[in-house]
Amino acid sequence: MSRVVIIENDELVRTIYRTLVEDTPGFQVVSSVGTLAQAERDLRHLQVNLLMVDIYCRPAMV
């Protein structure tokens, strides 16, 4: 099972990504967050195989 973290500031997009990943056999969302700071906290203690990251990270996301 591939463990996935989603980092996306838009809640609707984050929800869509989560649904797509969870409906795909072999993948499990272990964290879905809206800021880089939240992701950093989660990544310190999670074992992750895949990061889905919003590439347009504005400073407000930190």
C-alpha cells in the first residue's frame, strides 16, 4: 500500500484529490493538509511513499 500526503491550499481541490487517491487500489491518504507548516508537522512522524504538492505555494501557505 502506497501512503500518500496531499498538500493543497484549496479545500475543494484537496477533497477531489483525496477521493481520487482513495478510490485507487493500492493507495492510502495518510494526511491531507492546506499549508506547508501542517505538512511539515505531519511528515516528521509519518512514513510516506508519495507527496502530492501544490506547486504554487504562496508565502501565506507557510
